[in-house]
Amino acid sequence: ASQFGMKEALEKLGIKTINEGTSTGINNFSSGEILESYSPVDGKLIASVKMSTAQDYEKAIQTAAEAFKTFRLIPAPQRGEIVRQFGEKLRQNKEALGKLVSYEMGKSLQEGFGEVQEMIDICDFAVGLSRQLHGLTMHSERPGHRMYEQYHPLGIVGIISAFNFPVAVWSWNTALAWISGDVCVWKPSEKTPLCGIACQNIIAQVIKENNLPEGISCLINGDYKIGELMTADTRIPLVSATGSTRMGKIVAQKVAGRLGKSLLELGGNNAIIVTPDADIKMTVIGAVFGAVGTAGQRCTSTRRLIIHESIYDKVKDALVAAYKQLRIGNPLDENNHVGPLIDVHAVEMYADALNKVVAEGGKILVEGGVLSGEGYESGCYVKPAIAEAENSFEIVQHETFAPVLYLLKYSGEVDNAIEIQNGVAQGLSSAIMTNNLREAERFLSVTGSDCGIANVNIGTSGAEIGGAFGGEKETGGGRESGSDAWKIYMRRQTNTINYTTNLPLAQGIKFDL
Ligand code: NAD
């Protein structure tokens, strides 16, 4: 990785390489055991960090709580100015941070830069929003009364994030939380701790330059154990958790048990419906990018293609031909299409899925396999695979976080395809490829896709920050990022003001003394 300027990137982001000792970072509450970060790109140890102990956690929460006391008093547009400066700092660090994302997580360099661009975009969005935290005004039924709604900050927002978007998910939350007047405590994925330290170092500079309390952004490191301290903590009114459905079910119950709020962004099982009226060329591009981009490790990755029987063979042949063109290798090298999986455990899950689909009666169309030899030393590089399957197979019902694409056939009307598409437990992203207006509108109608995201003539993968992002059913129901997603970061209050000398009661109730 040295040839890609990784050493310089780490230095710019304030991360010590493994020979220089443990990376601490600014306002990172961690003094416990060592957590080592290995790159899936070349299998090398990049750096080590320390995990947070229970005492560290306590200190982080107290620092955040203290910061909230002053931060909430700063007017929202001024908080927006802080987020604007953060966006500027991200622009200056885009190259270095994008490289680190690519090297520590394994996504392509372009996608690493794209992820940092999303952070910048959400900052821009949040700056404008900081002047638009609007509440409604409504007419009171009582004379001489005024009634309106306003939004106040919540307090500490706890952020638990997944490895696959190691920096963007944090900023989707923080940019909105900060303009809302909240302070944030972040536990990044234990698989990408350096990305956490890098982001924290960037925001810490902005906080310092503005003489603000450091607890506006706190970092804690570790695995689910430190995450569990957050979910049980009544001082955290909102826990925003991104990751697997398995994790979300535990977090949701814990947070609900203390009647806290949770924002859940969990697994998907996303499908593209391909109708007889589809543009095949567009379909193939969308499906291949959706299935193999980020080595199939996006929550919105395309897992299932539901293809009409009349064009099934045509689409199948085009896909098989396209897969032959794929170059698998170092994601920092822009000539490659597919990088590694995050770790060898993910490789096992991938191999297991391919065995299962065959055991259940599926047929492999594009053979998978783990790559070895020069350039593949990390053991994390796998071949993207395609299998013919049935939607009812247990493995098809399950989200395998790897480049495995299932082809499913439908016959008759588009309603049959929609039934298959909705026939899974998850509800994140969905798409239809068609030039037929009736089919497209049917897919978007009340009897259409049951997902949080439904696209026409675009694949399932990726989304713009301007819309609310999230999904239904086992995807957890949360919405992040654009639109009115900011509302979950604030508490709503209804205010009624009486400017008369009488005290009329609502609903005309009489209470004469
Ligand atoms: P994961 O569930 O293993 O871990 C996610 C985070 O949760 C980590 O920080 C982990 O330490 C923490 N965690 C795990 N158990 C916990 C517990 N009991 N209490 C508190 N915290 C706990 O997920 P992963 O492997 O890092 O990420 C992949 C998954 O994330 C996929 O299912 C993917 O679809 C999903 N994801 C969803 C979205 C979305 O927006 N819907 C975005 C990215 C990833």
C-alpha cells in the first residue's frame, strides 16, 4: 500500500503507523486493551488503538453531558456554521480519508472518495437545514390563544456504526444531530477503528478552533460490549445503530426497555425486477454494479434479480458475459472492479452461502471461489458468483454480505414479481427495470414494493443524501440523512399561549370557582 501514499495519508489524519505505537486521537476515550486493525487489502497490520473501558465510557458520557449544557444554547444557524467548517475540513482531507477508508475497509478508492463526498454533501445539507428546523403553527380553538410547535435538542446521541460505511454513516448522524443542538458519542465498528480516529481528529480541530467544548463529539472504541453500555444508558435519549438485523433486534429491545428512542438501519435483501419491457443494457450495468460493487458489502447491494421468463435467458447470458470482464484485486488500484471482503470470517460466510444454495437445489451459473497467490495474500478476495435459485430457499431469504447474486424467474404479470420481491423479511431497497408506465406505477403503488427505497430504471445500490434513507420490516424502520429525517434528533413540544385575562378551558369545559 505504500505505493498509494498510505503513509502520508495516515500522517495527515493523525494516525500512527504500527511502528510508531498506539494511535490515540483527540478526545478518544480509550485506555484498555489493544485492538489491532489489519487491512483486508494486503493482510498487513496498519495500526493499533486501545479499547474503551467502563471507566473510559463513563468519562465520555460525562464529557458529552457537560458539553450539551452549553452547546444547546448556541443558536441553530451558528451550529450550522460549525458544521460548515467541518465540511471544509473534510474537503481538505478528502484524499487522505478516502484512501484510509479504501485501505482499512477494502472498498475501491473511488468508493472511498465517494463516501467522503457523501460526508461533505450531508454537511452542506445540514448547514441549510440549520435555518429550517421548522415547527408548525396551528389555530387554537380558544379565543386569544396562540398555538405552535417547536423543536428542542435531545441531548446525547449514541452512534453505533457498521464496518462497510465506516465514515459516512457517522456524519449522516452527526451533521444533523449537531445542527439540532445534540452532542454525539460514537462507537465505530471494531473492524474499522482507524476510520473512527481519523474522523474524530478532523472534527476535534474544528471544535478547538471555535473554542467549543470538546464533548460535542466523543469517540469510544470496542466491540458489542461497549455498545451495550450505550443501549442500557438512560443518559442517551437516542441510539442510532447501523448494522445487522441480529444486532438491531438486541439493540431495539434494550433501548425500548428503558423507553429510549432508537434509529435502526439494518440489513437488506434487495431485488431488481426485470420485466419484458426492460432496457437490457441498463439492467446489466445496474445489476452488476449493484451485486459486485463494494464486493457486495453494501446494505443496498443487489442480492436478487427477478426476471420475466420471456427474457430470462437473454439477461442471464448478458450477466454471465459481463462477470467474465470483472477484474478482482487491490481496490486502491483503479483498474480493478472488485476488492476484498472485510475479513476471513466474511469469506467463510460467502463460501457457506454458495454451498447452501447448491444443497437447496440451486444451480451455479458463475462459479465462486477464494483467490490465492500474489496480490491475494490477505485471503479476503473472492470471485463474484451467480446462482439460479428459488425465493423460498433459506439462503436466499438471508442477507449474505458478499458478492453472491441469485437469479429468480417469474411468469405472467408484474404483480407476480412484486410478490416475490416483497417475499423476504427485509425491506430496504428495491428496483424495477421497465419502460412500461403501467408496470412502473404498479411497482410504486400501495400494492407495490414494500421497501423504504423503490427505484425505477436505477439499481438498488446507493442513494443520494437528499432523500430519507432507510427501510421497513427487519431493516428496522429508521430514516437517516435527507428530507425530514432531522426530526428524530430533536424533541417536539406543543406550546399554547393565552394572551387574554380569562382562562377558557379546551373543549368548552366549565370549571367555575
Ligand atoms: P454488525 O451488526 O456485526 O455490527 C454493527 C455494529 O453494531 C458494530 O459497531 C458492533 O460492534 C455493534 N454491535 C453488535 N452487537 C451489538 C450489541 N448487542 N449492542 C450494541 N452494539 C452492538 O454489522 P457489520 O458486520 O458491521 O455490518 C454489516 C451489516 O450492516 C449488514 O447487515 C448491512 O446490511 C448493515 N448495514 C445497514 C445499513 C443501513 O443503512 N440499513 C448501512 C450499512 C450497513
